[in-house]
Amino acid sequence: MKVCVIGAGYVGLTSSAVIAELGHEVICVDKDETKINQLNSGLIPIYEPGLSELLNKNAERLSFSIDIEKAIKESSIIMIAVGTPSLPDGSTNLTYIYSVIEDLASSIESYKTIITKSTVPPGTNEMIDSMLSTKIKPSLFNVVSNPEFLREGTAVKDMLFPDKTLIGIKPSDKKSIDIMKKLYQGLEAPFIITTLTGAELTKYASNAFLAMKISFINEIARLCEAYDVDVMDVAKGIGTDPRIGSQFLRAGLGYGGSCFPKDVSSLHHTAQKKKVQTPILEAIQDINRTQVKEYISKLIKLVPELSAQKIAVLGISFKPDTDDIRYSKAIEVIEELAKIGCEIHAYDPIAFLPKGNLGHVIQGKDLDSVIKDAHCLFIATEWTEFSTIDWQKVKGLMSGNIIVDGRNCLNKENLEKMGFYYLGVGRG
Ligand code: NAD
Ligand code: UGA
């Protein structure tokens, strides 16, 4: 099969590599010429473990282009993987989807299966279908909703070994299921088939549920602090119950990234439009919104003269093993500390601080220079490099002894034995 993937971001590039690995020919297109030039010269514009290897392995079945019209004309399958960011009111910005609809309408001359991988609000695929039907013959295409469930940092593995393939189709569509089965032939995952809107809502419900687990354990962490209990014990205790499950119960600074924040707020917005009350979605966001501030307040209480201190912030990306800084809680930590006027030295193995005025922030090239003379060390992202650090050396480098473990990734007892003051999230 010949597949055109529109969008060369985290999802588009991973999809391109995996679909090529499954034996299909892939043209990955993007409006961003710099990205396409990079890809054509063998450079991968994002950091995603295993992606470069899989792209290289399948190079003979993969090409990259900015010629979207040509790629659409040549392919029988079109996969939409463009961004769907938030608008200021929390709803989804569908500008990039509309632009793809224009490209499809002006290019389609033969039958296409149009697959939406981007996360789009309920009703969007029906809208794509009806907008296209006014511009081209309905017999020339079918729209399929096929939301993606990969996580950054493990995207390749998640896509090669998915727990399901979620497919939404129109009731009248008798062609697409067979085509989707051929496309994903080789992946061992059950097909879950529903309507276009059913698939969209399932994707949002999935992200909202995972975000809910995180906000729930963060709320319990606040209670743990009031009762001098370690939230890690509580998470372990409840997580062994298979009805609850142990994953996504890591208390910390809250969820960030390009997905949970925008998707929970988009679902809330969608519900409001339909006049449906969603107090759980509101509570999930409220807890997440206040989590970083909670720990900055605790730090200020601990060090009243915080503004005069050097603080080392370890981690810039929104989670380990990615360079993505969208809605990163680490950036929020830096912004809050900068507001106070602290001298901030940040370090990340891969990610970079955003351009623009964050305040008095320096990104160091190595851990030692960032930690040297710091009064406090603030772990904002749990890269393995930080949890395996030589703490004796750190002790010698720092001027103070405060460790804020914003991701509960350190051994509290060991650090306390060594003379550090340890502040974790809900750790008694
Ligand atoms: P991204 O921002 O990394 O990449 C999107 C790409 O689309 C960009 O390179 C952009 O230049 C390109 N683009 C935008 N408009 C275009 C157009 N009209 N024609 C061609 N290219 C265009 O985004 P992402 O993180 O890969 O996310 C894409 C979608 O997948 C979003 O809807 C997101 O919610 C969803 N999703 C993301 C993840 C994830 O972990 N990142 C996981 C599951 C689902
Ligand atoms: C998330 C989902 O896990 C994917 O299934 C989904 O496809 C994707 O969103 C999406 O729709 O785009 P991702 O954002 O890449 O994936 O990363 P996660 O591992 O889910 O982490 C999200 C945030 O939650 C991070 O900031 C992480 O630090 C935080 N988190 C995660 C916690 O605070 N505690 C946990 O126990 C787990």
C-alpha cells in the first residue's frame, strides 16, 4: 500500500517509521520545509528513542516531501497527523485540520481512505466527511477515525506493540475495516470498532482517565502530608488491586506535555458546548494547576530568603526521554522561581529552555556547573541521570542542603542519612 502521512511531528514520524516497517511505502509530508530538509539529509528533528534506527532501517520505503498535493495524488491511504493545540479558551484549534481538508479537496482524483490520527474533538471526523462531501464526490473517499495512544519517550515501542487498534467508521462504510486490517497487518492488537465520534470520545476519555489518576494521587499526596504518611506506600497499596492498577499513580508536580493538558481542557470545553456538567474534569485541572505552586510555597517557607539564592533545576522536558517542552512542569517551576527573583541554573540531558524571557535563568551544559554553589536542588523531571547521581559529590558541590524531589524519584532515607533536607511530594 502507498501511504501519505501528513505531519512530520512525534506522531507523524513514528507512524511513518512503523508503517514502513510493516512493509508499506510511505511519503511523509509537512508544511515545515526546514523539517523536511533535515529529514532528507538524514537528521531527525525530534528526540525519540529508537525512531532514528527504525527510520534508517526502512529508508528505502520512506520519503519526505513538502509537496502535499503530489503525495496525496500518489497514495491510496492518507493519514492526518497534524497538531491540534489549544486555543486560549481551552477549546481545540482545528486550523491545521482545516488546511489539510483544503489540500485533500484540491488533490483527490481517485479513491482514498482518509485516516485521522490527530486527536480531534467529538464530531470533527463527521465534519471532515461533510466538508469534503461538498467539495468532491463522496464515492472518492471514506473518513476513518484512528486515534493514537503512543507516549513520547516510548513512542516506537507503543506503536509496534499497541494494546488495541481503535477504529471509528461511518455505518455506511463497508470498505475501510478491510483496508485498516491490511494497513496494520503484522501488529498483534485487537481491533475495537465504533463510530467516528465514538472513537474520538474514547481517545479523550482515555487521556482524561489517566490524567484523573495523576490528579487523584496528587490530592492523596496532600492528605499524606497532613497525616505524615508516605504517598508511595499508599500508591503501592492501592495499585496492587487490579481494579485500580499500579500505573499512573506517581505523585509529583502534576501532568504536563502536549497531550493531557490540552485534551482534558478540550473535553471540558466540548462538554460545556453540549451543556453537560463535568465536575471531575474541572477537579482534575484544578489540582494540576496548583501542584507546582504548592511546592514553591513549601520551599519559600523553608528558605525565607529564597530570592537571594542560587537554585539548580534538574530537568526541562515535560517527562524523561523526550526533548518536548510543551506544557512542561519543569518550565513552570523555573517561571515561578524566576518570579521570586532566584538565580536559576537549569540542566537537561536533551531538552532546551524555550527562547524568550524566563527571567534570570541559565541553562548549564553539565550537571556539576549547575549544581555548584546551589542552595537548593530541584528535580523537575525524573531523567535516570538524576536518580543515579553521585550524592556525595553533590554534597561537596552545593552550598546548601535542600533537595526538592518533584518527581519522587530519589531515595529519601539515603539522602536524609547523608545530611540532605529532603522535600518530596506527599512523602510525610
Ligand atoms: P507535532 O506538533 O509534533 O507535529 C505536527 C506536525 O504537523 C508539525 O511538524 C507541523 O509542521 C505539521 N503540520 C501542521 N499543519 C500541517 C499541514 N497543513 N500540512 C502538513 N503538515 C502540517 O504534533 P504531535 O505531537 O505529533 O501531535 C499530532 C497529533 O497527534 C495531535 O493531535 C496530538 O494530540 C496527537 N497525539 C500526540 C501524541 C504525542 O505523544 N505527541 C500521542 C497521541 C496523539
Ligand atoms: C500521554 C498518554 O500516556 C498516551 O497514551 C497518549 O497517546 C498521549 O498522552 C497523547 O494523547 O498524546 P505522554 O503525554 O507522551 O502520553 O506522556 P505520559 O507518560 O502519559 O505523561 C504525561 C504527564 O503525566 C507527564 O508530565 C508525566 O510526568 C505525568 N505523570 C505520568 C505523572 O505525573 N504521574 C504518573 O504516574 C504518570
